Amino acid sequence: MTKGDDAVMRRRNKAKIKKLNNKNTSSNVSARVAAVIAAKKRRKSGKRRQCQGMCFSLPTLDDPFNDRYDKRETETKATKKRNSLQLDKNKNAFVKGKSAVSKKETKRDNNEKPGHLEQTKEKAINLKNSQDKSLLFIDGVEKRTGNVERAEVHLNGKSCANGHHGQACEKLDCPSKFLILCLNAIENAMRHDVVEQDNPLFVNSWGIEFWKCYSSAKDILETSGSSSTIVQIAWIVATAADSIARKEKEGFSFTGPFLLFLVSSQEKAAKVRSVCKPLKAFGIHTVSLHPGAAIDHQINGLRSCEPEFLVSTPERLLKLVSLKAIDVSGVSLLVVDGLDSLSKGDTLSSIRQSISGKPHTVVFNDCLTYTSVPAVQNRLLGSINRLSLNQSVASQSACIIQSVNVCASDEEKILKGIQVLDHAYGDHFHSEPLKVLYVVGKDSKFENLVSTLECKGYSISTGSNCIVSHIKNSVEADGRRRPAVSMIDKDHIRTAELEEYEVVIVPDFIISMKNYVEILTSMARHTVSGILHSYFTKDDAAHAGQMIEILEQCGQVVPDALRDLCHTSPMLE
């Protein structure tokens, strides 16, 4: 009987399977045994399946960043390859009867392995420490080489000298990885919104300078003469987010907003909030308060959300604070964006009273005239850092009053200079006397000035580069200190350290206008109470025209006597 096609195919397949099984009989094992063998091989090689990888990825005290895990895999592969080559050589040179000797050598090698591994581990740790200690300076910022995945933070545990609320004096070598991540998130969102930037945010010059000033824990005065830009907002909010992460890592908790960003309009509030929006992925929530939305809607939103960043106009914020819808007493960072537009009325003072302690304050001074000086002085008390990439005279000399007096004689100059010292003596007490500098020439007038000041009881220090801290101040019986007076020659202006002097007096205008501008843009770098006094007579009429130009450029008051002196100058005829 003829067999069907199906029977023929089954018979052929059965024969093929039998033939293949006969070839692989030596290596044929069950599935369970094969799985055991594979698991043993993975265990010996130090690897795990994806579901078992957690056993090898947990950090330890010796290796908190799992840096040696990748190295161990590389060393294991290299060791296996080296051992396989050595075994091949030993196979060719194997002689019968030498097996006992080989066993002894193998046993000795196994006993020496732990010590060798410990030495290798110590070398790896020392090498890594040496790499971490090496520093790389890029764009004036001190950065650590080696592992890019982390940035070390050095904290003092002591409170700041200026008493900022809830702040520790942080000594940071470089911006942290989290700060860079925040900047990158903001930059990606800006690209998505078709906002083009020439350079990445994390290499922006203003941002790097801001980070340096912020790390010093001093208040910051931005003197570019305009309100904040997108790049500046990005650096401020990213730095604030990094501060929150650091404080929470140290165990601090926040019951209210960490950052209070005061703006002048609804449009500006929307702009700031759009920059902060990408930080929501890192757990940073931002709420915008402005008159454009119903107050009931904002109250309900504040009840359902506890924002870390609060962007608001002063009027709406005061109204919500009065209704107890928001608590700003724990604000640690206060940003005033556009002081001139926000200082109208008494809203800023009321907001400041609602904040307990002394928050770290950043002020964008959008008005560089003398009229803005009182408002800045009310907002920034104590030592500050000036921040501006604008190299104009008006920007670099912001909040420094230029007092120009026209005198009839040299004796009148000396008397007015002493009146300035007496005024400084009457306003400052005890441990905070003003630092005063005289710029003079070495002539008979100089000797007359020194003798007159000494008769008044002021201590004098003369030299090419006077340092105020080395001068002994005159102390009265009631504990008040007269301001220490330093004197330098006009030829040593460039070498003098002018940034510490709050009051500079030029009794005889014997310096050039170039030196005057250099004094103006170099003095009082850490205060908003700087004053530059200069005295003119008819003999100095040649400089009157240039002095008027500088005063007008800086938004200062031009005295009528100086204009009259300029009109009578023979240089203008």
C-alpha cells in the first residue's frame, strides 16, 4: 500500500532530528542544568541579569558613586583574557608528572590574591583622590576634574556674618550639577518656544558673575540700568532651586516660598513664570500673582499649592498677605526687579516688614540717577556686591554721589573738607567709622592740610597705597570713633586700593579727568553710600566743562556755580 505524503515528511523530519541529536550527545543537557551553569558563569564573572542588577548598583561608604563598578568589569575582562592566553601557553608546555607542582603554585596564587586585590583597590582610590584634587579653571570659575557626574559642596556650619535669614555661608568651588541641569531644562524650553541664544546658559558671563556674588552671601546690586532679562532670570531661579536642594539635603524644611520675585506688571510676571515653568520637573512650583486674575481664584490656588517660587506685583501681594492667603515670613531670597518702578509708595517697605529675618536681596536698579540712591540705600543695608557687565561710567558709578563745590580760596577748601569729616564723624559710631581718603599733591598745601586735620584730632596715614585697616582710629570719651583719614599722592591713584573707601575727597583739582573717572568707578565697591567730594576754584576753570559732562552722564546735579565757572573759562572762548 502506497504511503501518503504526510507520512513520508514525518519520517524524514524524524530522521533529521535523530541525526542532529546524535551529533550533540556530548554537550546535550537539560534546560534546568543549562540554566544553573549559566547562572554560575554570571556569578563568577560578577554580572547579573537586569532584574538582579540592583545587587551591584547600590552605593557603599567606600564607593558612594559606584565609580569602581565599571572599572571592576573592565579589569575582570582583561584578567580573563590574560588568564586564557596563559593557559594556552601552559597547555603546550605541560609535562606529565608536573601536576603536583602546578597544584602547589595554584594554591599559592590563590592565597596571594586577596592582598593583591587590596593593593589594587588602594591604588585606584589614591588615583581617584588625586584626580579629584586637581582643579580646572574655565571662564574664571574653579571646576573639578575627574567625575563630571558630581560637584562637591563645602559648607561651614556657621551663620553668615551679615545675618541672612535661613542661609549658611557656602564656600562653593563651582556650580553644582543640579544647577546645570536646571539651566539646561530652561534652555531646552526656550528653544522649544523659538527663543534663540548665542551661547549656552551655563557659560553666560553675567550668570557666572552672579553665581560668584550669590555664593559670597552678600546682597547684590545690579547696575546695568535696566530690568532683568530672560538669561538673568534663568540664572537667578536655577541658583535658587539649587539652594533649596542643598538646604533640604542638610535637613532644612520650608513652610512657605523660598524665592519672592517682585515685578512691576502682569506681563513681566508672566515672563518670569514662563522661565520658571521647566523647573516643575524638579519639584519646584511657581505661582504668579498679579491684578489680571480674580483674587478669589488666586486664593483657591494658593490653598491647593505650596509654591517654592512666588512671582508677584507688590500691590496684589500685600492684599493677599492682609487676607492671610499667603505667608511670606520665611522668604530667603528677595528679588526686586526694577527698583525705580517699584519704589513708588510704601509697598516695598510693607513687604519687607512681612519678612522675618534678613533675606538675601537682589536689586535690579533700572534708574542710575541720583534720585534712586535713597531707595537703594533703604533696600540694601550693610556690605554688598556690585554686578554689571556694562562698563559705562554711569553704570560703574551707580549710587555714588558726586559733590562738586566751587570755593573762593584754598582755605575755604580745607574748611569744607573738615566739615565733610565732621559730618561723617557725627553719623557713624563705634565699630563702623567711615573710611575716608584724601587725594593730594606733595606741596605746601599738603602740609597745611595735614597739620589742620591733626589739630582737629583726626588720625592721618600717608603713603602711596594706604590701607585703612592698619590705621588706629581716634576714640572719644563717649565711645565714638573719628573716621580714619588716609592720604595718597595723585600719582599713585592706579596702585591704591580704592574699593574700600566710602568717602574720597579731592581738595585741589590737580588730577586729570581720566584719574577722576578712575576714582569714581573704583571707590566704594561694597557699599551704596559712597560720596566723592571735589573742590574747584577759578584756577580750575579749565576742567569745569568736562566735569559738567560727567555729572550729566551720570545723572548727577550740576551746581549753578560750576556752570558759571565754565562760562568764564578762557578755554571755551
